[in-house]
Amino acid sequence: MGSRFLVLIFVWLFSISSSTALAQAQGKQYGIGSPKNVDELPNGKLKKQIQALPENAKGKALGWLQRISFPAEDVDNLDINSNGDVGYIESFPTANADTAEGGDAISAASALSVTETFKLHSNPGSTNVVYLDFDGHIIEDNALNYYSEPTLLAMPFDPSGNDTQPMVANFSLDELSRIYEIWHRVSEDFAAFDIDVTTEEPPVFTNTMGRVLITQYNDANGVDMPGGGGGFAYVDAFGRSDYASYYNVALVYYRDLYSGRASTVAEACSHEFGHHLGLSHDGIVDGTSYYTGHGSGETSWAPIMGAGYYMNLTQWSKGEYANANNDQDDLAIIAAKLNYKADDHGDSAEFATPLNIEPDGSVLVTSPEWDPLNLSPENKGIIDHGSDVDWFYFDMAEGGLNLVVTPAWHSFTLTSNKGGNLDIALSLYDDGLNLITISDSTDETQASIVSTLPAGRYYLRVEGVGNLNSSDYSSLGMFFIEGSVQDNTSEPPPPPVVVEENLAPVAVASYSPNPAIITKGKNMNVTLNGSASSDPDGSISTYTWKDSSGAIIGSSAQVTVKLNAGTYNYTLTVVDNIGATDSTSMSVTVTKEKGGKSGGGEDKPCRGSKC
């Protein structure tokens, strides 16, 4: 009894000592070449891990820390395995369910097929690659195995829970849609740099090719994977001679990121690969390793190497916010590993790119969401470094001009938590390069110009800028130009086409069997039926079923779901052949036959081994 009491007193005193040491170290940044020895670290887990290592591993770990820069607040997230390898264990802060907007699955009409989804490339041909791995992976002979078993069976991305075999992916339409958008969002984060963000596994990995593995915290055998709730990555490993063979797997645990929401998973992927490139966390000087951002509205801001899940504008940072604990120059560190991408448009009017205008004056643009191979590169571009400005020109007859330039969220699916990187200023000049007007809103990241102009040649200047919530340090990324320019043809305009009013379709939903009673086992199949839907002046072209979370569960007139006892809410949306829509919702109640044991609850369909 007495010895146990002494042990508890020792643990309590050590905890106080560790907390005091960390508090004293807050605000300190360990730069290149420090800590010079283990004693310079605050008391705590990291220091104890190094002290417990054999001398060779201890020297390796200390040398590794001296090659990177990190704030004192990161010592609880930095982790060292028995081999002396240094990585980041993630414990991302969470938010209330209301903080991050849900329902970010894109529509069935814009989803790619399985084959197309796993052939996406943001910059094909680059020797620098980050492969987003969604279909599971066997981890062997890797530094990650020092944390656990010699073989780890990392399971595929399966937020819908429809995989019948742990290591065999069965991607639903909703999952393919999420993968598609995750790829686009990560591509945006690295758009300024010479790197190919891809969903296609390279046939051979080199030392400039990383793998971000989107999986679960437990492997197929129930073994804990390395790291914490958000994921794990070795820091400053990219480009090492043993990167491809030993360190190139970063882990993202999607179930701990709002159950696989595209916006949060994408932020985590960029964050973890940022560690591989040598970046540490962006926090604040109060013991917080992750800064969640500031501001409100479209220009609300957070650093990618903090926790950028809840803001509309997420960027690389060098500590340009109040109480920042890390002045690490993210862009310089990334560029040293990847280089900037070659400029895509001229930096002056002399080298301006012609705006592509349709015969009717329309200015059209495609997006990675529906043109992933960039087969139509017109009217778009990338602001690829701080001093980059992109110029365009066009000729017009006297009349109206209506143009809008939108960042990458142009085709993202959320109305908040947009996650774009670029804040745009748009300037309009006449043929003599006299400034006519500039659009640079302090509360929006897109820019627009609406004007009536005489006939002539005009120039557009697109640039990245700062706002009330952020500087222009990392205002980089994709932009898309669309709108209309006065038709420059001499032919008279065609007479207006009279179109009869299209009557909206009528959505009708039912289910069978009704009543739904489980007579055997814990669950039953229930068929959701929209076949009775109709259109008074045409036909139904698409059916979309969603559950109460907004996730798409089917795109046909009838969908079968497996349900436990409980109450479930579903919404059916139908679209007619002209594009008009109608929606209806229904509640499905499943009961257990009298004498049976009822399980489940509202909106909790059975999945996997729980069925």
C-alpha cells in the first residue's frame, strides 16, 4: 500500500514538472541545429522517448530533430519510434457538428466511373508525385511497422460501410464522388508547385513519390495503426535516399475526420504530406499545437498546417497571425523540395493570353470536376507564386461586359468550409492600359466586373491578394473566368426563342414491405420505391435518394437498404428531361416482431459485423 502511494506521488510530481517545463518553453521555436542535446527539450513524452533509446537510435533522433524546425507546443505530437525515426502523431481538434457543414457528396450526374476516378492527375509527367491511396494497402518493411506488427493490413476508404471483405474495396457512387473532390482539393493546395497529385498508383515509386493512405485507425485484423486520431507522418522524409522504400507512407484516418467528409479528409491529406516535406504544426503560444483559424464569412482563414477544417480560406503560412508560435516559411520549404510550377500566362499586357469567347459572346470554362484531363484549358489559370499576375485580353463591340473570376471552390460542393487557397483581385484596363476598374472585395475571394463599354480591346489582370483575415503571402491557386462579352459579330441577333413553360415533375416515394417487421435476425431488406413519380409534360430522367445526413445512397427508381429496427428518414429528388426538379421525404419505421429484441435507432442502418 505504501509503495503504491509513493508511485502515485511520483507520477503526480512528474506530471506537474512536465506541465511546468512545457509552459516555460511555450513560445520557443527549435530552429535548424537545435536542440543541441536532449536536456534542451522540455520534460515530457518526447524527451523520455529519446532518453530511452539505444545510443545509435538516440543520435539518429536528435540529428533528425536538428534538421527540422518546430515550436515547443509540438512536443506532445512529435513521436519517436525505437529506430529513432521522427514523425507527427495527429490529435486534430474537433468541433461541434454545426461547425462544419455536411452533405458534401457531389451529384450523381458529375461523378466519374471507377476507372476514371482512379486515373486522376493534376500535373501528369512531373517527377514529384503524391499518390492518394483509397483502396487499401499492405504495410510491410516500413518504418511504420516499428510501431506495431510486421504486417499491417490497412483497409480501403469505406465511409458507407458497404465493403463485404475487409481488404476489398466496393466503392459506392457517394464514395467515388468524395474521392473525386478530395483529389481536386489536394490538387488546389499544391497547384503552385511542380507535383502531380494523383489517384493512380505509380508502377514504381522513386524517392520523390509519396503515398498518402486514407484508411482506418484499426487494420483488418483489429490491430491499432500508428499515430493518433487524425493520422501520422514522418517529418522531412520526402527526397531521402530511403524515402520510397521506408518512409513514404503518410496515414489519414478518415473515420475520425467527420466520417470521411471530403473537405476534412482533403485538408488532412495536405497536412500530412506537408509533414513529409518538412513542415511542422502552426499553433498559438498557449500550448495549442493546431490553430483553428479566425474571421468569418468567405474570407475566414486557417493554416493548412493547423486545423483548417472549419474555414473557407486555407493556406500555407509563415506565422502571420496573432500569437503564432511558428514562423516557418512553408512556401520556401515546399519549393525547395518541389520547385514552383512554370508560369501559365504572361505577367504583362504585352504577353497577355487571349480570352476565349464563344460566337454568342459567352465566356465558358471547364473545371477539374468535369474536365479532369484539362482537355479545355481556356479561360483558367494558376497564380503560382507571390509576384505572379496573369494577363488576358479580348476585343468587344460596344455593349455589356459581365465577368466573374472564381477560385478553386468554383466546383467544390460545400457552401461553407470551401477550402480554397486564392483570394482574387481583378483589374480591367483599356487598350492604352489605363485602369478602368478593379474588383477586390474585403469579404469575398472571387472577383467580378459588370460594365457597359465602347468597342475596343481590353485587358484583364488577375492576381492573388490579402484581406482583413490574411495577407497575400500564400494567396495562390486555381482560378476560373466565365461570363459574357458583347458579341462582336456584325450579324443581327436571332429573334428570341419562345419556350413553353416546363411543368415540374412530381416525386412520389414509398417503401416495402410496409409495415416493415423483422421476423428473423437483427435486420431486414427494405425497398425504397420512387417508380410512382411522374412528369406531366415529359419524363423523369434521374432519381436521387439521400439519407438524413445528405449522403447519396442510390440513383435509380428503386433502392434496397438493409435496416435494423428503428426509424429512418429518406429524401427522393427527381429531375425531368428539361431539368426541373421535385423532392419528397418519407419516414421508414422498422419494428422487431413481438418477443424479439429491438436494436438500432434513428438513422442507424446496420453495417458489417453489427448486422
